[in-house]
Amino acid sequence: MAGDYAQTVAASIVKQLEDGTAPWVKPWEPSGLRFIPYNATTGKDYQGGNAIWLMTVAEAKGYSDPRWTTYKQAQSLDAQVMKGEKGTLIQYFKKFDRVPVKDEQGRPVKDAEGNQIYRSVELERPRVFSAVVFNAEQIAGMPKIEARPALAEWERHAAAEQIMTHSGVPIIYRPGDRAFYTVAQDRVTMPEREQFKTADRFYSTALHELGHATGHPSRLNRPDLGTPFGSEAYAREELRAEIASLMIADKLGIGHDPGQHAAYVGSWIKALQQEPREIFRAAADAEKISGYLMALRAEQKAGQITGRADSQAGDQARGYWQRAAESGAEIRRAERADQPEQERQARRATAGR
């Protein structure tokens, strides 16, 4: 059953990778609507592989509504799955279970209102559970979808700046068309900000590279980080960072631009054909990457990061494009301060030709 499920999911995603329509290889523009699938009853996002799988199904069947729900949950909303509609199977792991609390004599312990008290226990081996869910477009009587309040441009850019500031990873800017993370220096290199067509594209690229940086041994310690370019391990790491970029884009509302990362499609197809469960492992790691980076913003919002870093974040929150208008030359000098002297000399020599 589990093997058949993984094969089905992987085969569908491979087909969309070949067609250029897989969730993380498609560009997504900010719209105010969520594009990561979420449960219509609880409002919670589906996690990891389930999120990618439901996006894949939605793409294949033409659903534009990101809400999904079980048959019973639809009924709780006074809605009804339409006749003839088929649901989508998802699987999830349960690592904890709820067991009734008992006293020393083995009798159930109840609260003041006579209700059984339960406690959470960690399972020795996670259990696999399945559920069948339906998209909102398969259900009659569903409430109208509500757009979440869209962040103003400066707000979403400020949120991205907070993550960049509190990541602990130096970011240097150099003219060119390459953005990359270097494990040995634990450093991100980016093209200069004004080279990007939009601010959203700049932040999307920067957060993608910071996604790689979470794999450093001092953070999430992913084994494929720092492997040679073009290797299968390198492609696996790119898969994780790209899916994480999609998740973060949804949370911040900055859109998703896969750009040059589509170059890894062939390697991703090969990996999924060889090991169908790789998509679930990649999506689970992507969820950890997204959670790690979003936690940096949550800490700043909660006031847990203070002092000089807060002062820097406050300045950054005005957004690069506003700061550039105030003092573009000064910003560029600061961003180039870390360039090696020989590189600066080479640039001056080239300019003098």
C-alpha cells in the first residue's frame, strides 16, 4: 500500500516535471490568496509531501481553490461532496498518541466536569495513517474562500529583510548573474540588488540561498550540502531548497520565481524514478528549512532579539529600494566592502580599457 502510494505520487510529479508544471518549477505571483493547500475546516496548511501532492493533483485537475477537506469535515460546514467526485488519498505519520490518564489503582482520572483526562505519549515507531480529501471545487455549498489580508510591499520586504538580518549568514553583493551559498565560508554571494527586475525576485533569490545555508553543520546539518555541482547529491539539495522557497513565498506573499533552478529538472526526474519516496524526504526537509527561516522572523517580532541587531532590522525594514533612493552610492560601497582587493583592482583595470 505504502509503496503503491509513493509510486503514484512520484509518477504524477515526474509527468509534471516533464511538462514544466510541477508545483515548485512554476512561477507564482503574489495575489493575496494562499497557494499552499490547506484544510478548509482547521485553516492549517498541509505539510511536506502532502502539500506537494495536493498541489500536483490540483494542477492536473485544474483546481484553483487551495482548500481541501474530508467528507465528514465538509458536512460539518453544511457542505456536501458532489455525486461522482473521487477523493485524493494522503498519508501522514503519527509520532505521538493520546492515552487516558489513570491513577495508581488503574482507574480513569477525570477533570472537574467529569471528562476523561488524556496525556500525549511518544510512539516507539511512527504510525502511518491515511485520509481521503476533496478539493473545495468538488464540494457543493462550500463557504466562499476568504483572501488573507495581503501584506503591503514594504511589509513583506521588511519581513524578508528580518530573516536575512537574523540568519547569522553574511551576504555579499558582486556584479554578475550568479547567486550561491558557500559552505566553507558559510556565506551567501548575490548579484547586486539593482540587477533584479523586481524587489520580490531579489528576496525570493536571497531566501533560496539562505535555505541552503540552513544545511550547515551548525544548523540543520544536511549531508548533501556542499557536494560537487552536477552530482545527484547536489540536485537533491537543490530540490529541498526549491520546495522550501515555494513554502516561504506563500507565507511571506513575495511570489515564487524558479528561474535557473529549472536546470535541475532532469536530475530530479531521475531521482524520483529511482526512489519514489525521495519526494517525501525532500518535502519534509523543505518543511524544516521553511520553519527554521520563518522562526527567525517570529523571534524578531516577539522581541527576543534585541540590541544592535534590532536597530539594524529597523533600518532594513524601510526596504532596499527606499534606502537606495536615499543613498544609492553609499549602499553600494558598503555592499562591496568585502570584495577581495585583487578583484577590485581587476574591475578598475577593466573599466579603464
